[in-house]
Amino acid sequence: MDLDKINEYAQIATDKAVFYVPRIFLAGLILWIGFKLAKKIVELVRKALEKTGFSETLRPFLSSIVGVLLKGTVLFVIATVLGADLTGLFAILAAAAFAVGMALQGSLGNFASGILILTLKPFKVSDWIQVDDKFGRVVEIGIFSTDVLTPGNKILIIPNSMITESVVTNYSEKGMIRLELEVTMPYEESFPKVKQVLRDALSEVEKILPEPAPEIGILDFDSHNVQLIVRPFVLPDDFWEVTFNANKSIKKAFSAHDIRVAYSEGVEIGKIGE
């Protein structure tokens, strides 16, 4: 190799060093400062979320998302400083994001709904809720689904998108639940008498709240009986226990006071009581 070639290669190496060494130094400095700054920002975000009362499930997730975005931004800045052409990379990432989004369309909907539930807090863990015909106590609120324990000791895993798209009844919001008990009475029977019998029967049931007082009224009339509605108030956790005990006490009271009901077959026309 002649001297001219050696000089040419030396000049190229020198030019490359002059070009890249400062950039590499700057990139290292940006990396060190950027990651330090990202860590501080993530910590501030975590504390801010904690002060604003965000869900314990949501706080670490959002903090990690912020951390990933900040560190990703630092790496992109470093790549730009080093002179990398990111046009192709951005195109690949956009295509990949579109493909993943289409594949996970349902999951992303559940994810977005989970963020809304954890942020807006329409209910919390241990609340009794009803979503459509699904009733139970909330045991866990996740990013993609909510777990509900039914009175029959079954776990319902409800997708979060179903919750945000449905009417949700929160029985625990007011601290009490109003039971809806339907009772029948023959037309010939006296409603004031039956109403008092029902009040006395409810007074013997433990865990029925004294205030507000139970509501008792005529709901409807059918071809055989008068339909009554009985509405005592209970604590959410006592829902089923009081329901069973109240029905038991009402049946016992009707039997003791000889209050009869009509059957669908062999019904006779009778008089209407007061």
C-alpha cells in the first residue's frame, strides 16, 4: 500500500472521528440527562396521581406508560443526533401499530373502558352493582375486565366495554338497598289488614333498617289476586339474607292470619274487600 492510500484512509478516519465523536459524546450526555429527567418526571406523575385519588391499579400502569414514552423520546433524539434516517422506521412503526390495533380492537375497547372506570369511579371494590341482569359484589376492577362475585358464589368476569355501554346500578352508592318483594292478596281480603300484617312480619326480620320505613302498597291487579309490593331497606351485604328471611316471615304471618291466595285453576268469583 502506497503512502497516498494511507494518507487517504487516515483522512477519512479523521473526518469520521471529527464528525461522530462530538455526536457520540452529545448522545451519551443526552442519554444520561434524559433518563435521569424521565425518572424524575415519572416520580412526579406518580405522586400527582396519588394526590388526585387515582385508582391504585391505574397509578403504576400510567406511570410506566409515561416512563416508556419519555425514554422512547430520548432514544429518538439520540438517533437523530447521530444522523440516523428515521423515516423508514416511522413507517414501519405506523404499519405495526395499525396492524396491532386492528387485531386487538376488542381488547383496546375494553382497555379504554377500564381506564374510564378506574378514572371516573362509578363503583369501587366491595360495591354491589347490577349490569344488565348480572348482579353481585365487585371484587376486582382490572384494566380489561371487572370481576363480580354473585350471591351464588360465582365469579363473573365482565368485559369493561360491556359495563361502559350498559346501565350500571350501584346499590352501595347510598349505603342501603331497597328490596322489591312482590306479594299477592285475594280480592275479598282487607288491604289495611294485610298491610298491618306485613308491617308486623317485617318487624320480626333482623337487619331490616328502621329508617326509611318499609314501603307497602298495591302494585297491580290480575285476574286472581291483588299484587302488592313490599319494599324494606337493608344494607347491601344483607340483601339475600333479608330477602329470604322476609319472605319466610311473610308466609308465616299470612298462614297465622288465614290470608289466602287464589290459584289459577278453580277460581271462584268473590267479593272485594276494603
